[in-house]
Amino acid sequence: MDAGSVFIAARDQMIGFGTDYARARAEFRWPALTQFNWARDYIDRVAAGNGRPALKVIDDAGLDLEVSYAELARRSHQVANYLADHGVRPGDRVLIMLGNVVPLWEAMLGVIRLGAVMIPATTLLQHDDLADRLERGRVKAVLADAALAPRFDGLAGAPVRIAVGGAARGWAAFDDSHQAPAVHVPAAPTRADEQMLLYFTSGTTAKPKLVAHTHASYPVGHLSTLYWLGLRPGDVHLNLSSPGWAKHAWSCLFAPWNAEATVVAYQYERFSAKALLEQLVRARVTTFCAPPTVWRMLIQEDLRRWKVTLRELVGAGEPLNPEVIEQVQAAWGLTIRDGFGQTETTAVVGNSPGQPVKPGSMGRPLPGYPVVLVAPDGTVGEEGELCLDLAARPTGLMHGYLDDELRSAEAMRGGYYHTGDVVARDADGYLTYVGRMDDVFKSSDYRISPFELESVLIEHPAVAEAAVVPSPDPMRLVVPKAFVVLTAGAVPDAATARSILAHVRARVSPYKRVRRLEFADLPKTISGKIRRVELRRAELERPAGGGRHPGEFWEEDFPELKSGAPG
């Protein structure tokens, strides 16, 4: 069989398992593909003569724009030709910085079709983050919203710059791609192991890691995500996550289109639980995925008032509170199912459709993922670091960290891929999250690297040392908090706190800014290493939104810093 047929057969098998988890685990095997290009071999196949909606873009002002599979496939041919006309070749890197607009999907498909490498980027990125991505990503071309073009002023790299949704001085116009030929003829087949996607993700150093995925690891790998989400052909799927993050590609591109479902893209300026509920009804959404932050906001409303058409509900990013699951179950008769994965993988663990859900558990290993729990001494048991056995390497695992052989080797040491997450397994095989091996944490579904923020903090002239840990928050679960030791002569007062918070705010993207700051001594080991574990433990024992410590300041204390930015 050709590559497209092999992939579709594996897809049909996964959908056919339905709620039979045991059979899915026992029988599913990743399809073996030597050559594969998702846009050419799969999308073109399912899009031929297919007028069903692949994408539906909605907003609170009444926008209801549908684009068919056939039309999106045609446009991706044009985008591939347009990029090629501007000198973009297979293997070149293309940074895509767009919101939930139709050109985002046209661009992603077009880049895949061409055989170039896409680098998704959130629209929250500012000057320093963009400079780092252009340099380390060795970016050939940028596709960005015209309104964001000024952020690239003065930045080296990316000789090809294309503005979307308007004009930008010195930039080509994406609208001109509509004049490109509607048939793209590739110069050569795409190998399944060729690089297709690069993600910048926070790690344990000051600079984000570059996660490299292939033409197999994400398109094919997301068969596990399809299974976890419970997607079926004809579903209408709404996932709340911002473009530029891995979860957006998971649930707004690969998994739903693998199932031949409709992706719903919801545009909004400021989140409103009531508005979202109205859109779930209006768009007749059948499968819905949202981070725990959103679920906690939704249950503030009387959910019974909205007559939804939902069949499957999932949450991802952080463990869900059992009381949230109970309230949604009481209102809609549906159970929110947790799942777990990383930028480096597709969905690895999850509560799959039709299976019992244990509150507080992330579920069980998904089909195709050989999960083992490895203790610090290297033994495999019932509690330890969640690892993947490389003897049965899953297709959904990244190729590695780009240009970082040492870090890649460390992640793959001992015959396992190490996630850095510690879990415990009960007698029924359900896994419960325990904590991180390192200090990376999540806030509002965004991965936060303490080391990245600390490197910015110590650039302030008043800061001698700093440690960043998660602090409880009633809405975001946790927010970044900095413990700061001042330089000689600096005063631990409100003015200094404001200056430091403003300094960080001006240098990092809005989603990862420091929200709280406390002047305090830092606990250290005998060798002088900061014991973040002590700070983290003490902070997480505080009630969310509880009282202040002496010398503690919150972002809310300085309203003049607020800009209304997301996050």
C-alpha cells in the first residue's frame, strides 16, 4: 500500500477500538512509513471532492466562517508555491506567528506540503524572544500578522518576511498567495524521518530548548491523541489553546483532521465563561478540550442553563481538581477526562473514552506508548519518573533537541526517554502525578522555566540573587513568584519591588512574567546551591490568594503596570 493508505488504515483501526481500551493497548501498532508527507499523502486524499467543513472560525460578534477540506487543501497548494517563489526550499525554517485566523491553517499545511520546517510562535512573543528564535532557529522566512511586523524591526535573520491580514513596509503580502498556481509539484518525496516542526519550550536553563519533530512523529504520532480525545469522523471539535503552543497543534490541527472532524477556532479578546458557553451551543460542538484554568472558570456559571451537544470533555495541562469534575458531571452528565503529554511527545497517558475515571489520576498509558516508571536507582517499579521504553520507541516521540546532542543524550539515557515527571501507579494501572524532577512548572497551561526568569531578574541592578517558584493562585492554579536578595544599599520597599517587576515585564513575554515578589534570604545547601525545593514546598502549602508574608508584593499592588495583556 502507498503511505496514505497505510496511515488511513492505522487511523481507522484506532477509531474502531472505540471504548475498548484493553484491545487498543494490545493490538495497536504504529504504522511503518519510510516516506510520508501528511499534506500530500493524507490531506489531499481526504480532501478530494470533500465539501465538509474542516475549519470553522467564530467570534462573539457573530463571525461564522467555514472552510471545507477541499478548499484548505487547494489553498495549501497555493501557499507552498508562493513560499517556493520567495525562495523557501524543503528543509528551510518558517516561523509562523498568527492568531486563530484561516491563514494560520493555510500556512501550516502549505509549509508541510513544501517540506519546509515550521516553527509555531505565540503572538505574545516580544523583541528578545523573537531575536532568540530567529537566531537559534536559523529562520529563513517569517509569516506574521501585519500588526506584529514592527516587533521584528532591527532583528537579524529571516530574509523572507510575509505579512498576513494587511500591509507592512518591506514585507511581502500573504494575500498575493491567492494568485499562485493551485497545484504544487514536489521536487522529491518526503522522508518520514525528515524534520517538519520545531518548538521552543522552557527547560532547566535560561534559554528554551528546541524540540524537533518529524513528518511522522507529529502527524502520525497524534493517533494517540485522537484516541484520547475520543474523536470520530464528522465531530465538531473545540480546543482552547493559543497558536504557537504544542497543544494547539495537537488538538487544532493533527488529531481532529486525522479523524476527519471539524476544527472550531474561537477568537476572543478577553475570556468570558458565559461567551464560551454560548459558542459551545451555537457551534454545536461535540468534543471539547480546555485547560483546568478554563474549567475552573466555567463552573462559576450555572452550566445547566446551556443545552450543549457535547459527547466528550477533556482537560490537559495540569491535574484537574476532583470537585471541578464532579460539578460538570452533575450539570451535563459528562465526565472530564484528564490526559498527559509533552511538547516532546503526543498524548502519552489519558483517561480514555468509556473507561472509569479516578479523580486525581491522569489515566493509563495510551495505545502505542510503552510507559515505565523508573526510580532514582534505575529500577522499574510502581513509582518513579515517567519514562518511555526506547526498545519499543513510540512514533510520537520527538527526534531530539535540535543542535544539542548532550541534552538529547541525557533525555534518552539508559534506554529510556525521561519525561522529568514523577508519577505513582495504583493496582488498576492508573497513574497519579507526584511532581517534577526539575523545577519547571505550569501556570495557566504555560510552561514556566524558573531559570529563564531568574536570569532576567539578576540583570536588575538591585538584585543580587533570585529564585522563582510557583505560588498558589485561585484561578491560574499557580503563578511565578520571585524570592529576591538585594544588593548592598538597595531598599526592600514597594518602590524597589515595582522597579524589579517592571524590569521583568519589559523583558519577557506576558504569559511568563513574575506575578509576586518577596524580599527574603534564600535557603542553601552546604555547597551554596539554592534549595528551591524548600521555597516551593513552603509556598505551595499556602492557601491560594492567602495572606502576605512580610516584604511580599503582588503585581496587583501596582495597577500602573497592568496593560490588559493576556495571561
